Amino acid sequence: MAGLFTSLLFPTQVFTASDNNLICGDENRFSHRKLNSDERDNLCESYSGKVILVVNTASRCAFTGQYEGLANLYSRYRSKGLVV
């Protein structure tokens, strides 16, 4: 009960954990090799604290005209942590 009272008084201690193990679940804790490179990247570490928009499209797809809108969205919100 004392722990609950303390967490209510100091809620930032509950919600600001910087440990990537708490932020990223087990399924997200891995590294992958970057395309055309031997360099590896840990997505959880690289994008921690950012908003990620994943766009799945083919380069010769009829929807490539929407890239301009995505570029505008990124330009507008990248300073707030958006990654496309």
C-alpha cells in the first residue's frame, strides 16, 4: 500500500522508465543488418521515444504520388519525433 501511495505522489517515476527492456517488448529487442551494409541496427534503441509511421509500398506502385504528402507530413512533424 505504501508503494501505491508513493507512486501516486510521484507518478513520473512510474511512467518515465528509460530502460529499453520496459519500453520495447521481447519481440522488439533485436538488431538487423542494414540494406547493402554490414552495419547492424537495433530499432528499439534507434527509434526510442519517437513516433514511427511505417509505409509499405513498392517503388513502381501506382500510389507513389502519395510520397509528396508523406514528405510534407514528415517535414511538419519531424521536430516532434515523427519518423516515416
